[in-house]
Amino acid sequence: MQNELNGQFPKIPKEKLTLIQRDRRITDQKLETKSIGYFKDVWLRFKKDKSAVVAFVLIMILLLFSMFVPFISPMDVSFREESFAYMLPKMFNNTGFWDGTFATEQTQGGFDILRGIGVESGLSPVVGTVRESEASDGTKRYSFRQDSYCTPGYEIKVLGEKEYKAMMAYQDEHNIQILYPVPVTWNVKFNGYSAGNYWYKLKDERPTSSGEAVYDENGNYIPNYLTSDNPNAGDYTSLRLPGDNGGEDGKTWYTYAMKVQGGYRVRINLYNDFIFRNGFKPVFVFGTNVYGQDIFSCLAYGGQLSFILAISVCLINFVIGAVYGAVEGYYGGTTDIVMERISDILGYMPFIVIATLFKLHLQEQVGPLFSLLFAFVLTGWIGMAARVRMQFYRFKGHEYVLAARTLGARDRRLIFKHIFPNSLGTIITGSILAIPAVIFSESMLSYLGIIDLNTSSMTSIGTMLSNGHDCLRTYPHVILFPALFISILEISFNLFGNGLRDAFNPSLRGAED
Amino acid sequence: MTKYVVKRILLMFLTLFVIMTICFILIKLLPLPLIKSINKDVALQAKKYEQRGYYKPIMVQYYNFWKNVLTSWDWGMGEQLYTDRAVWPVMMQKLPYTVLVNLYSILIAIPLGLIFGIYAALKKNKWQDNVISTLVMVFTSVPSYVYAFLVQYFLCFKLKWFNPVVLSQDQAPLMSWKMFMSMVPAVLSLGFGVVAGLTRYTRAELSEVLTGDYMLLARTKGLTKRQAISRHAMRNAMVVILPMIIGEFIGILGGSLIIEKIFAIPGIGNVFVDSIAVKDYNFFMAETFFYTFIGLASGILTDISYGFIDPRIRMGSKK
């Protein structure tokens, strides 16, 4: 047939033959449709898992909180206001909820003191309506909401001359009264509140005084300040109280300061003193702890530490585990057995022992954070290595690997170019799921006091929990916020990790639809 | 099977030996903790240390350490913690607390975990399952100390049902109702995690087993659903669940450091934390041994129990 056909044209003139293509190479046509790559597919399936997406958003919020609050917040870890210890969380004003107040019931004496604080400065710890009732022994009881921010009241203090002068200058400039007249009873060591709060005429002036006041005929407090004929006693030249006009004879001026060795003894309003020293009003969104540290800011610092530690641990473990597992799984045989034994031995060492040994040996050279990091890295990669090893055992016998080897690919290329990308999904999921574990271990170790990450510039959630546990009975808010933070973080990371695991698992493709 | 078990046990002791060696050397490389107490004669203390061989070369100390441990189970004397008392008896005296608290918690948790797990698996993808699965997710993620704080705050401080801390042995004998009641908060806090873990496990296993062909066959041959589940599905699911429970039982010896701290349980974990805080190295070594041993033993027991429970699994057999 062929020959016959050829025979029909015994001679084809050469000039009739033309080349049909010369200037372009013929290659495969590109597909018209868009292809969905592995990661695109993962993303599409991840998006469908609503809880994982929500968890991811939550993680991001907590991450942003931890990263940015330390920059924005005027308070940091070294911020300590001992007189403002255990302030309640305050977010709103006078709403009865999250406004720094708490319900309380007081006897006549306790009520007089608290009301007195407000009468003098206008910053009253007694807010809302006061309900009177009668106790079984016939005495009166007052129940009302108490503002914890005004409760510290006043304090008798000795100031250095410079500070005293600065305070007076501030008073004049901002018209805020910080220095108040010193009461007669300033040197009595009262059992209840600090002596600065007993400024009125008391029924009983002994240290055991309940604080009950003697009222004048109008039912008002009778001031019990030290007086002198010199209006500027103690070099005081600044604002005076409204009623302080020298008295009837013009010679009874209230004493605002007493010159003593090393400075001036004064009585300061702690709330206004706080404004003077810090430049802002005391408002702690999450309250304060025993040292008067702002829990909101500390939480951000603690979260920052947890995030930084966990993420760096996971990145390092990712690298070490991937390489170790790849070598184990790829070479197999004796290499595998020996390397497995090593990781076995490390893996069975209790983590707390490792953390302790690292701390004892390295803390002084590199600091607590890095010694903890090393401890995490020492054993953390084992799980990762085991996972990678499994994947390598699975893939190394596949035909495509064999083909690549036949083409002359070297071990390194086979490992990293051909097998490793296939196990990437499992490894990423493993890394993400390791993050909550690291955060938990870190908080546990610092809670137990085995690792002390508390310095002037950092704190950890575990330390905050430990501080909070000491006052769990009386001030549960101190522990509430760190516990809430870490719980949300753990739940979110687990949800996110699980969502990612399902998304990376190609066998589940289309299973949900 | 026997060969495999023997091999695993020998390997366990080898691992234990290596870990102890590493710890021993790392500990001995550290300087001896300073004698801080004022009313103690420093020279006398140094003499005591010399007598106990703390100034000898590390290799000599290492030899003596194993000699004492292997011949007379002597782990040395407490130096900073429980000064001059033998380490091991002190630890064994603390052990019952740890064991008791954990034993109570898993005895309560196992039935609950199984029941919830089975129920969730039977109601798979219905609202009951969704509720249980969500709760399990929350309870396995939230750190155990958070429940402990909640339990302590609400049950002990607010409602005042229980003592906030576990009683000491002077206040009540170990095996008494009063002691049990004081342990309840700790037991509850530990239990949440175990229940959640077991529920998740049981649900996963059982729902996989339920889709098996033999379940269909069992129903086809006329068994009721209940019969099919109890005779076929549960048995097969148990193959995986039971080893986990067995491992859990060994784990009770170790207990939870943080729960012991929160509820002031005078258990073995608290001794560990204290020994780290005051740098008592003899206690540290003995506790390290104890915890490592528990970890290894529970691993082995879990593995071996697979072979005992399921005749289809031949441990360590060649292909």
C-alpha cells in the first residue's frame, strides 16, 4: 500500500516540499482550566471547617494582643503600685458590672471610714445606693457597692524635699489636691485601715477603734486635723481645703506637712498621688495582683513569652526532627536502629528532669528563657522525627522515587526534593499541635516554680497563675484572666491543628460533602 | 511472645541505666549546694559530706552509687530536704497519697469515659454526639490546673462542700471517709481529663468498629442491635481501649505534679518539686529513677497487653 502510494509520485520536485513549521516548537498545550495545587486544595478544605477558622482568628487576636499591648500599654511588668494591690477589673464606669466595684456589707465604723474617704476628696469608695439593715445584735449594717480604686484612701508618708516640692507644683498646675491635712491621730497604729484615713473626730481613738465617727448637729463629720497659727506650716504653699480659712480667730490653719528629718511628713491621697506619679488615672482593665501589677499588661507580656517560646521551639524542632527522621527513615537498617535507640533514651527522660538539669547547668550562662528553650529542643523533636520517619518508610519504596534514583538523583535530592514534600502536611500539623503542648509545659513549670521566668521585663502565665492561686479565695479575678487566656489559647490551637490535619489529609477529600 | 517480653524488659533496663548515668554525671558536675543554715556548723557539715563521699572523684561516686542501690537499695540520705533521713523510705511514705488520689480518679473516670464514649458512638453525628464531642474537645484542651482552680474555687471556697487542701495523716487516717472527702476536689480535677480522653478514644474506636462488615453480618443473622454491639463491637473496640486503660493504671503512680501542688497533697510529686527547689540531689536522683521507671514500665505494659488481649496480634513476630 505504502509503496503503491509512493509509486504514484515517483518524483516529487524538491521545490514543492515546504516545511510546515520551522520557527516555533511544538509543545503540550497549557490546560485551559485552573489547576488546584496541593496547598490550594488544603486551603479550600480548611476554609470549610468553620470551627478551625474561628480558632485561627482567635489565635490571631491573642497573638496581636500579646505583641502589641506591651507597646501601647503605659504599664509594663516592672510597673508596681503596692498601694493599689488587688484592684478589681474595671472596664466601664458605674454599671455594677466590670466597673471595679464589689458588693459589701459594713458595720457603722467601717461605713464611716469609707464614706469619710469620699467626703474629704470626692473620690468615694461608697457608690450606688446604701441599704441600711439591723443585725441580730441590734447594731446597724450598711450594704452598698464599694469602689476598690478609692478604697486605698490616704496614707501618712515621709517625702523627700524634692518630691514634696514637685507635688506642690503639680497641685498648683493641675488643681488636683494630693496633699491633705494631717490628722491628730496620724501616729496611731490603727488595726483596720492606714492612719491617714482617720481624719475625723472618732468615738474611740485607740488603735482598736472601729472607726465610728462623732457627727456634728447636721450629721456631718467633724474634722480632726492638726492646726497651727502658721498657714504655711511645713513650708506648704499650695492648694488648701475649702473649709480651711484660718478659723474664727484667723490662727487655726490646717497643717498639711510636718518637717521631719529627711523631708516632710505628709498625708497623701493615693488616687491622686497615682495620677501625679503616672500621669493617668488608675484604671486596670483586668485588675491588679498582690504587687499592684497590671494584669492586662502582664498577661500580654506572659502571652508574648509563651508565643515566642512555643513558636521558636516548634521551628527548631521542625528542622531537627525533619532531618533526623529523614535520615532514619531513608537509610533504615542499622542507622535507623541506632538513631531510634538514641531518641528512645531521650524520649523516656522525664521532661521535668531535663528542664531542671538544663536550668541548673545553663541558667547562669544563658538565662532562664534560653535554658528552657534548650530543654524543649532537646526532646521536642522526637515526636516530629518519628512522624517524618514513618512517612519516609511509606514513600521511599514508591516507583517515582525509584525512577528518580535510576535517573541518577543523589540521596540528598531524593530526600528533600522527592520524599519530603509528600510528608510536609503531617509535619506541619504536628508542629502546630506541638505549640499548645509547649505552652502548657512552660506554664506548668513556671507555676511549679521549677523555672523562674519572672524578671523586671518579662513574666509568664504560669507565674501569674501561681500568684493568683495564693489569693484564689479572696480575689479570684487575679487567676481568672490568665486561666482564661491559656484555656482559650489551648482550645484554639487544638481546634486549628485538628482542622489543619483534616485539611492536609487527602483521603478525607470530599468526605464532608 | 516470651522472648519479646524478655527483650523489651532488658531493653528497658538498659535505657534506664543510660538515663540514670546521664543524670548522675550531670548532677555531680554541679557544685554541692551551699550550706546556708546559720546554726549549723559549716565544718561539721563539710565533714559529713566528706564522710558520705561527696568530694570523691565522680567515677568513684558513680561506682558507689550503683553499688549502694543494687546491693541494699540505698539511695542516700536527704541533705536539704528531710535532712539525714534515708531517701527511699521517705518517698515510699509519700507514695500512698499519690496512688490513692489517682486511683480514685481513674476508678471514677473509666466507667464514665466508657459510657460517654459508647453513647457518642451510637448516636454518631446526632446532637448528643456533637455535644459530647465538643465537651471532650474543650476538656482535653483546657489544662488540668484550670479545672483544679475552678473546682477549688467553687466547690471548696464558695459552696464550702470540701476542704480546699487534702488532710494530712495526723488529721485523718489514710483509708477513711474523711480523708476520701478531702481528696474529692483533687480527684475531680484529675478525672475531667481522663474522662474526656477515654470518651474520645472509645468513640473513635467504636464508631470505626461499628462500620465493619461483620457488624452487618451480625445484624443480618438476627442479633438485636444491643446483642451485636455488646458481643461483637465492644469486644473489638476493647482491644485498643483496654491497653490504654492499663497504661493509665501504671500512670497513677506518677500522678500529677501540678494537682498535688494545688491541693497540697503530701505526695511523691511534691517531694520532687521541693527537691528541685532546694537542690537536694539525692532526692532528685531517686525521683528521676522513679518517674523514668514508671514511664518505661507503662509503655511496655501497654505494648504487651495488646498481645495478651488480642490473639491476632503477635508482638515482635517476624513478617
